[in-house]
Amino acid sequence: MSALGKIFLTVAMLLCGGHINAEENRDLYFIDAHSQIDHKVGSVDVVLKRMTDNNVRITLLAARGKRSWRDILYWSSEYPTRIAPLIRSKGKHYQNNSPKYYNNVRKQIETGEFIGAAEILIFHAQKGNKAPEVEVDLVDERVSLLLAESLSQAWPFVIHIEFASLHGRDRQRHMDGLNALLEQHPMHPFVLIHMGQLRHHQVQELIERHSNVYFLTSHADPEASNSKQPWVNLFSMFGNHFKEPWKSLFTAYPERFIFALDNVWDHHWQSSYDTKMKYWRKALSELPENTADLIAHGNAERLWKLK
């Protein structure tokens, strides 16, 4: 909207007794720092339309299911300012520790075309009949392969640990492993997807202990929290605002949180995308402008060196 148009809109709303909030008063753009696409989503056109409709300028995208990682590279070459390709690791070959996993990852690395690696599963709880449980140690060779490349390329290392689905010794073992990894590479960024399924005070403890830990906001909204999985919900009951403890954390440590949707299934792209973006745009409009910019796009631009 032009400056003159914004003036007319402001005057019109004031005359009608309305108000202008930050969401309506400026054009906040987003970068989706982690999403996935399978063969059931027909083409990249669906992705591009959702992005355009919601002012998502760049999506960091990985293949999943029967979708080839070569499709992601092709789309990235066709839309280099919109699609940023991530190396795929997850799948049955990863779960089975098959030689095909190592071959596929090395083939992707050898292209020299990727800007980072997608999430690597450390603990993933079973999701009905859609996705099995996966548990891998952080020192496992499957992890080390991508960690070594991420360290070499200065790529953020995205870790999937669902701490809320872990208990007792298993939970402590994975937390100890995470702390050890963060301490071993103190200058390298490590990113917990889905907020690590941690509560706000646990996130704060990690942030205050480690200067190199970051959190992706994926599946941390009212849409995701309607499932049977213990996802974090950052939002108030009606989804219009952040819960106060999270709002305080975002304001205190804005450089540690990175917006991401992590669309996985077809319905994420087809039906829930727009709803989730409304939650985020409204809630971020209530934060200081610089804080909102960092979470929505600035941290992703810095960490993944996006232009």
C-alpha cells in the first residue's frame, strides 16, 4: 500500500471509530525456515501461491515421502529467490541405518547446491499410522555425517527431539547429549525444531546456558495443538496473542527464535497454512517491531545467509 493510501485508510478508520494496529500498519514479511513436501502435493505452484498470499518471501524446503530431492533442486533453480533447498535425511533408510542413507546424503552434498540440512531425527514419537517412532543418539554415525558437513559449511544444524514425549532416564540422556553437543561446538548454531517440545522455563534455561542454541517455532500454534501430540502452543486460547511467558521470552531473546511452519502433509499446504499465518501475523504485531522482524525473517536471513 502506498503512503497516501495508508493515510486515507487511517483517516477512514478513525472516522468510523476503528483503530490501526501494527499488523495493518506495516508490511511484515516472513521466511519459512523449514518445510517439507511429498509426492501428494501436486507441484510447487501450491507452495508458491501460499507464500504469495501470506507474504512469505522464501521457504527453506526439503523433500519427504516419495518426492525426490532432485525436485527441490529443480524448483530452486526455477525460483531461486523463493525456494531454498535443504538436504533430506529422514526416511526408511535413515531409520534402518541402511547404506542407501549415506549414499543419498553424499549425493546431495556433492551437488553443492543445498544451503543446509533439513531436520535430523533424534527422537520422534510415533504419529498414528503416518510416521513411526525414531530414536537415534546424537553421536550416531548417521548424525555425524550431516553434522560434519554442517560444521564445514557453517550451516545451522536442525535437531528434532520431542522432549515432551520423553520421560525419565531417556529424557535426561537426550538432554545431556544436547548439552554436550552445544558445549563441544560453542560457536556453531544448533536449532531445535518445534521448540524442542519444551516449556518456556526450559527454553529459557537452555538460552541462558548456551549462546548457540536457537528454536524453530514450527507446530507451536493452536492448529497443531489440536492433535494428540504434546506440541507446544505459544498462543492464547483464541490464537490472537502470544501467552505472556512466551511473549516475555521473545522480547528478551528475540535473536533466538526463528519462524517456521514445517509443513509436512498435504493438508498443511492445502488447508491450514493461511490460518497459521493469521495467528502469527496478529501475535507478532503486538511485539516491538525489531523483535517481530528478527523472528519473522531476520534470524533466518542471518543464520542461513539468505539474501
